[in-house]
Amino acid sequence: MEILQIRRFRRLRSHAGIRDLLQENHLDPKHLVLPVFVHDERESQEIVGLPGHYRLSPPEALNYIRDSLGLGIRAFSVFPVVPQLSKDMQGSEALNREGLIYRTLKLIRGQLPEALLIADVALDPYTTHGHDGVLDVKTRDVDNDATVAILEKMAVYLAAAGAHFVAPSDMMDGRIYAIRSALNANGFHQTGIISYAAKFASCYYAPFRSAIGSATGTANYLDKRTYQINPANIREAIRECKQDEVEGADILMVKPAGHYLDVIHCLRQNTMFPIAAFQVSGEYAAICAAAEKGLLYRSQAAMESLIAIRRAGADFIFTYFAREVAELLRG
Ligand code: PBG
């Protein structure tokens, strides 16, 4: 018999109803984490490179999060923007318990207990050189163990200030175990760890780095290749994830997301742990720029980029499109 008589795929695409019944993967506001930037100024300030995103004062951030909860977004990743004058070689401000991030978390946790709060653990918002750890003066490389000793304290302070999850984004060896131990030793057994486990040395973090002022060179490039993973490597990424499972991570993250769907997919087949993906600032900026030029249809590009990340196997996604997509999904 002629093949067209038997198999017609278009039958299952012929009506919106059947298309809906058969949709394999879904996107919902509850799958999205919204990044929120705070600074110690009264006035909000739009972030160049992240159109539609602002550095907010803590009270403004509170309103922004309240409003976003209304859109169905459940989780927020709060990033501090620290003035250059408060930065130093060691990132000392990271352990100032009166500092911006701790005050902000306390405020939000107190006022909006229904918001799930995630806080990065890394020194880059606090160091003059923009690296995620302290620099060894001799080698000019990040000093792994000295950094971990700071990060474990920072994680405890973040938990005490109200973070539900801490998210080590520094890529130092052994930090997950150190942070888990420190949290437990201080009674924070219920504070979870989202490990930036497969974090690549990507140029796509540039708008984020300009947002927090952690790099000022050409296109905000900063060489982090001695600790972040080579974009050419997938086996190494899976080994990092396996290690973080053993060390006590609760959730494993792949970052960036869009160019690393194979890593998400491979990890999905190699772990029973929940997987997060971070659609980073450069991914967002690229879509915004193309849409602004009339080259891409912005909302469709946003939705397609996110459903692809879900299809690859991510349970949830950090994305600068969170609010926009939540609004679209609500119709
Ligand atoms: C800091 C950190 C970075 C991002 C999240 N946490 C930048 C970096 O590692 O240089 C990037 C997020 C984004 O680009 O949206 N450790």
C-alpha cells in the first residue's frame, strides 16, 4: 500500500485540541526562577545589556518579588550589586553580616515567606578583580582552599539571613561538602544546596558581569578557565555533577543552558537528582538584541528557548524572561 495511506503525521497536528492533548513537555511559571539585582541606592537603575531588568533598592526588590508572585513565579535568585569602594582583593564584604545581601534576604524572608529565596555563594560581587575567589598573589590564580573557607561561612550567613537554598556558583573543588558540613554544624539542616555543578567558562555571562560590575574589559570578558569547565567538554561536566551528588548537593545545575542542551540531556540520563538550568544573561541579551532589530519575534523566541531547555531535561530554569513568559502563559 502506498505509504501516505497509512501514516499521516499531520492528523495529530490538525487541531489545537489534539496538539494540546499530545504536547510532551510543558512550561509553567512555577518552573521559572527570576533573577533579582539589588543595590544600596534609592533610585532604580536599568541594567545595560539586560533590557527590562533593574538594580533595585531592597524595598523595591520586595515589591518586585511580591508582584512576580502574583504572576505565578515561586522562586527568586537575589544578586547584590556592591559599590567598587566596598570591594577588595579578598572579597571581605561577602562576610559583612550587615551587608546588602543579608539585609535584603532578611527583609524579603520576613515580609514574603511564600517566596522561595535562592542566594549565590561566590566572591565575584565583592572582589576588585571580579574572580569568584581570592587570588593567590604568587600564581595570580584563585586559591581554592582559602576561598572555600570563606564560602562556607558565607553560606551559613546566607542561610541565617533567610535563604532557603544556597547556590555555590564559584566552581572551587570540595566546596559542596564544606558548605553542607558548615550548614549542618550551624543547625541549618533544612537549607538546601543548588550546586552550579556544570558551569562552563562561557562568554555569555558578560551582561551579568557588567550588571554587578565584576568585569570591565573588552565586552566584560574575564578569564575563569582555571575553575569553570571548558565548553568543549561533556564528560568532565558529568563528573563534576557526580562529585557534587556525593558531596551533598540537593539539586544540580547546568549553565549556560541554550548552547548546552546536550549536557542537560546527558545529565538527565545519568542522575536521579533534580536538574536546574540557567539561561544566562548573554542568552537573554542575544534574543533581545535580535528582536529589537526586528529579526526575531521576541515572545516566541523566549518561549521556544525555554521549552527546549525543559525538553532537554531541566526541571526548572533560571531565566530573565521569567516575568514575561509567566504573563504570556497566563494569556
Ligand atoms: C557568579 C555568577 C555568574 C553568573 C551567576 N553567578 C557569573 C560568572 O560566573 O562569571 C552568571 C549569570 C548570568 O550570566 O546570567 N559566580
